[in-house]
Amino acid sequence: MAIVRPFKAVRPNKDVASKVASLPYDVMNREEAEEMAKGNPLSFLHVVRSEIDVAKEVSQYDQSVYAKARENFDRFQTEGTLIQDQKPRFYIYRQIMDGRVQTGFVGCTSIDEYINNIIKKHEFTLPKKEIDRINNFDFCDANTAPIFLTYRDNAELQKIQDQWISNHKPVYDLVTEDDVSHIVWVIDNEEIIANIQNLFGSINYLYIADGHHRSASSTKVGLKRREQYPNYTGDEEFNYFMSVIFPESHLYIMDYNRVIKDLNGLSKEQFLTKISENFTVEEQRDTYKTGEKYSYSMYLDGAWYKVTAKDGSFDKNDSVNSLDAAIVQSNILKPILGIEDPRKSDRIHFVGGIRGLKELKKLVDSKQYAVAIALYPVKMSDIMDVADGGQTMPAKSTWFEPKLRSGFFSHKLS
């Protein structure tokens, strides 16, 4: 069963919600965060990327940065920028991007179910990234950013969502600078709240779509609180972390692409010869966007290529090794370009599909990178199959859009 329970959200005063809401902390660097928050003292980036409020020479991982996050979080509440609901609620969060709609419930999920794999993972995490959010959540004594979860479609939960939206006005309804609509409803009916809890209790598993580092960090902060309070009952807020939970059919996954700095000492001709052993390589007259699994767009030395995996170069019956990211890793990145672990190599960079093929072309044309490879997006069924098998996806396999905005919800741990 999946434990999902309501909570007393800390959320923006509706008059300033558009100023508070920010892009998530992990889609920008320090300089970009500073530019985004420029002239906006209410941006939630002052909490999730608080290094923008300390001297530039101070490391973004310095303890003073996290102390500043807590200072800003507290000040927002004292000044009335953020308010806290007085009773536990569920919330509905809808996003509309390019006409596509995804709508999820916002509630709290259990750290024990994360540990026991009721909340299933499909990616490894990096300790450095975990520590950063551990410190942010620990200092703020709150989950300042939600986890992005999904579940297999449930008709009864969908019915509750649809009926509530049809019969109630949203508390927030705004369009952000990236032309994405964000609409939030507060569910304050106790009977419906109880029904939502019960219906989630009939669902066997939740799946992490995006936010593996945030979920790992939230769990470790909860375990730290358990050490601090050894007589805990299990009902305390620190035993749960904040999540936005979408039905699988609502979600949209984009491609997650690779750019590599050099050809590992090979000439262009040598590189093309080597990859032709396991792929059919066809030069294109114009920009080529892959439209099918096992086929990739490659940009090299001013030309686009269609690169298609040959039969026998991978095992179609293996749910992980038949993923496009795994095929490219095992047939090109590792044996030809010498990139053993893409999570640790500084010779490879990952570009979300939201930036388009023109970004890949620009990076290669700038000579910062030698070659770009664009993949076909994975499906939700791929993610769930891998997670159900207790396996992990290859690094940087999924890019979800739209991203959850930070600032709409925070969850106090005490």
C-alpha cells in the first residue's frame, strides 16, 4: 500500500504567488539563479539557491549558505509572503505546457516506504548532490522542494480530481515567464481528504519520476530527526516528505541528449568507421530528429547523421540494456570514446530535450564539444518496468517537462 497523507503547507500569499514561484533549484547554475532572482526579493530562489545572497567567493556548499536559506525562509513567513494552512490539506497542482495538461495531488509520502521500496527508484544518486539538499532541508527544517512521483492510473482518484476542479475555484492561477500555466486548488473537505488517503492506500507502488536526490535527502533528514528524537512515534512530520503525485498517463518525457568534448584521439573518419560496426550511419541533408527507438540523431563536424542500432548490438529482451541510453553507452561512449561512467566524466555533458537540437548544434559548432547524440525519449512504461525489476536506468535517461515550480508548497518537519 502507498501511504499518502495531507499536510499543513507553507505556501505563498495569493497576492504575491507569481513573484514567489521559481524554477527548481537543479535546472540552473549559481549565476543563472542570481540573474533570475535579480530585482525580485520574494523569489523562492532566495531559499532554494540562497548562495545568491552571500558573497561570490563563498562556496555554494558553505554552511553559511544554508543558514541564509533558513533566514530567508523564516523572514518570508514573518513578513506574510508565505502563510501556513492551519489544518492538514491535500492540494491539486495542474500544469499546462504547449496545450498538454498534467494534474497531480500534493501530499506527503513516507520515508519508510522509500526505504522499503514501496516508493520505487530508477536512478542512482550522487552523494555531493544529496548532501546539498540534506543541508537545505535540515537547516530550514522543511522540505523546500517537492518530489515528483507517479502512479498507475486510478479511475477513482481521477474522478475526485475532476469533480473538485469542476466545482471549486483555484487559489493560484498564473502563467510563468516560460509560458507554463500553474493552477492550484486546496482540498479542505475532510471526507474527501480521507477518501484520497484510502484510495492511495489501495495502490501498491509509487514511482519516482523526477527528484531522486530530493527524495534520498528528505529520507536522510528524517532519519537524522529520528536519532535526535529516539522516542518518536512515527506520526511526526519528519517521517514524511512532500510530493506531487501524477497519474502516469498525464506525464510527458522528453529526450535527454549527450554532447562529448572530444573523439578520444580519433579522426572524424576513424570515429565514423568504428561506430559503423554496430550502427547504420546515414548522413542527412538537413537537421535530423530521431522519431523512433534504436535510432539517434548525431551532429558531427557540421553535418547531421541518422544512426540506427544494428540487430545483435543489444539484447531486446533486457529492460535496461535495450534502452537507447544504454545502447549508446555500451556501443559508443564506453568502447569508442572511452567514457566508462558518464556520471563521473567531465568529457560529457547532458542537454535536456527542452533546449532542442539547435542547442546541440550550437555547442558542437562552438568547438566546445566534438559530437552530439540525441536520443529517442523513454516511455513511462520503461521506467516502471525497470523500477519493478529492482534495476536502475542508465544515467540521464529522462527529462520531464514541465518542471515543478518551487515555492508553491513547503512542508515543515516539526
